[in-house]
Amino acid sequence: MRRLVIVSVASLNEHHRASYDLLARSGEWEVHIVAPESLGFTGGRKTCDAPPVGASYRLHPLRLAFEKSGRFVWFRGLSKLLRILEPDAVFLEEDPGSLSMLQAFAARPTAKRIAFTVENIARDRFADALGAVRALKPRDAVRDLVVGLLLTSGQAATSGLACISNEGERLFRAAAWKKPLEVIPLGTDTQRFTPSEQVELRAQLGLSGAFVVGYFGRLVPEKGVHLLIDALPSMPAEAMLLLDMFPNFSPGSYAASLLQRAEALGVRERVITMGVSHSEVHRYMNCCDTIVLPSLTTTRWKEQFGRVLPEAMACGVAAIGSRSGNIPDMIGDAGLLIPEGDAAAIATAVTQLASDPALRHALGMGGRQRVKALFSVEVQVARMESLLAAC
């Protein structure tokens, strides 16, 4: 049996390992997962979830250094672990231009090394560095130069590339990537994320009789959550907004500004906030009538995958998303697309779904079928196996 080591920050959370557990059950790979021992979040720190009873993979929690920057994540003890395990392949949920890739290359140069990149914006880091010098921004110049060097060396050390989106594939193809490449989604567990009645939970949250508009994910300006607040007064009176991940309301925070915005617009009582563990997200998604991801493209970022969309779609929840980055490819014809930065368009889309239960149901069921066909853990595993074979 061949041995595979998966290096994954996201695997701090047990449910992010579903695809890797399935891969281990195939019998072709002995799967080891390297995840952070703990990870800091706004308002606290989370320790690594233990494997569930009967898990087919082996988990190796390691301490992180430089944990706030993906490219510069360094797992303490990873080199030693790779020398002990002597894997045939290492699959890193990182860009090729990352310290983790160089760490894996140095420790196990004979193994296949696959990078799983979320990159979807074409940039020349050396040109960026030169532009920063001309603009008298030395810190930006140093950063872009270091990243450029890291990309050059990391891509040379990479055996194959997994792109999280079609946009990413087009980007690397245009840059004349010659090594094996496959589009591989972050697989959604359609057994965990499945339609279910949540009458009691809706009642506990004060949502009985409401039309529930959900947002799940990071609370940062580029996710456009403020647009949901702005749209709420123009939504039907029964519409309420369910917001996830509010651990920190410190003065000046984006989270605090959202509630201040709702107060100013007179809709604070229609905003329900909660902090939900990853193991419970599917229950709260099933409290929603629609989920909205109103992401906003910036010069350095656009939506790279939008994992909450396939999770909600797998629950049969009708999706609304902006046209930022990967969202149109994710939703396809199984949801409603809106222009970026348009609160009025959000309100119109929500009103359309609230007034048309048949459309809402059709989109919900179509979304679930789309996820099973394109974004499930089974699809992720099949494409991983294809890429591993090609390297």
C-alpha cells in the first residue's frame, strides 16, 4: 500500500477531513493527515478535533509557526515526520509558493509533491516589487520580492498542481504550466450536509414564521456582509438575517460595525447572530430559506471557492451569490447571481425567492444535485486519485 501525507490547516476541523477519510477507505493509500495542533481565531483559539471513532486516516497534530500567513505557514516537526513516514506522495493544501512546499521537498525529495492552490488572480510579484520601489513603499517591495522568490522555487519543487477552481486552472494554463494539473474542489460531505427539518432550532433562534436569509463565513469587508444589512430594510417584512461567526464585537471591529449599521437602519431586531461550531453548521444552514454570499472583488482578492455555497446547496437551500471570482462557476444555473456591491439586487433576489416557493424548491433541489455531481467528497477523491496517478 502506498503512503500519502496530507498537510492541511483546514483539517483542524474534523469535518474537513471527510474526503481524505474516503480516500483512505479505498485501500490504495495509507493516509496520514498533518493538521495544526491549535489555531488562533478572532476571539479565541481552537484545538485540533480528534479523529472520530473508526476513522481510516492517521492524524498528526503539529504546532504552527507564522500561522497568520498561508504562504509562510511552517509546521514544526513536519520534516522529521516526513523522514520517518517516508511517504510516496505529499499533498499540501497550500500554494506552490509556500514554505510548506519547500519543507516537504527538503525532507522527502523523492516523493510526489502536489500543491492545492486557491490562487485565481494573475500577478507578477517581481513587477509588483519594482512598482512598490518606484512608489517608495519598501515594505511592499520586500514582501512582493520574497513572495516572487518563494513562487519560483516552490513551483520548481512541485510535482503536480491541484487548482480549486476553473479560474485557477485558466490562470496556470495561461502561465504555461507544464506539469500535471487537475481542478479539484473542496469536497462537500453530502451525507452531513443534507436537507433536514429544523423546526425546534428555528424556534430556539426566534425564527418561527420568518423567511430566513443566512450568511456563513468570515466577517471581513471583502465578503460584503454590510450589503446584507443595507438590503434588509428592502426585503419582505418577514425576512430575518441569520449571521454566523460573531465571536468578537470589540469597538472598531467589522462585526461591531455591522450591528451598528443595522441599528441605524432600524432593523437590528431582524438580525440574529450566533457562534456555531463546524460540526453544527449543517443544522443552522437547514434553518435558512436562502443563503447569500455577496463577495466583493478587490485588487488582491476575489472569491476563491466559497465553500459555504456548496454546503448550503447540498442542504437544499437556494443560493444567491455575487459574480465575484468562483461564485458563478459554483452556482451555475442552480441559484441566483447578482452584481457585486448591489444591495438593491440582493433585496430583489431575496424578495423573488420569498414570493415564489416553487422556484426556491427547484433551485434548492437543483443545487443539491449540482453539488453531488461536481463538488462532493467523492468527486474530490476521484480527481485526487487521477492527479496522483498522473504525477
